[in-house]
Amino acid sequence: MVDQRAKGQRGEYLVRDLIRSKTGLQFERVPASGALAYLKGDLFIPPGDTCKFCIEVKNYQDSAINDKILTNKSNNLVLWWNKIKLQAPTNNKIPLLFCKYNRSKIFVATNIEPLVTNNFMHIGKLGCWILEAEEWLDNEEIEWT
């Protein structure tokens, strides 16, 4: 049986390392799985938190990017995006969701329209764009702090 907590941590480390390599910023996992009231999300830039984004990371067996986004309110992507959209403003942050499924690339959902990258999906009802994370990090000018 797969340890879901360990799988989630592996996903957080994977995204942390990807963002570090692309930005040079020393992102860390939020201690205690986000249980600290003043830190929301899964990743932050210490000390304190100077990052403009509330970053959530999801690492699941199956893809959440599928036709159920349009037809089923219980779709994981819909649930995750709605949660981070509520959570981010509590700390004056911008929601940013990284997700991957077994043996997939990492994807990112953002409410910031891509200006350079043309390979994306826009989901109007969620108000977000979904892109392959590495392509987004390589091509877009992202102001992290």
C-alpha cells in the first residue's frame, strides 16, 4: 500500500527542487504540512515568507486534468483550485497549484495569463490557466518576491 503522506512529500520535494533550479530562490517545504497558521500552502521562501504565491502541491495516482473539470464538481483539480483560491488571499498571496500524477510531468495552474507560452489550457469557470510547469518556469517572467 502506498503511503499517501510520503507520496505527497515526494511531490513537494520534486516541485521545490524544480522551482529552486529555475529561480535560484531557496524554497522550502512548510513545516508541519501547513499546520502553522501564518504559513499557508506547501512551499515558502524563508525566513518568514517573501513569496508572492501561496503554493500548493498535489501528487496523485490519476490525472486531475480531464473532462470531469467541465462536468463534475468533485473533480480533484476543481477542489484543489477552489481551496487554494480561498486560502491564498488570507495571506495576501496569489494562488499557484502544482500537480502531477504517476509518471507524468508536473503541471501548474495559475490565475496569471501566460504572455509567452502558447501551450496551455484556459478553464474559464475556474479562472485559471494550466501549463506544463517546466515550460511555464522557463518562458514566463514570474515575479516571485
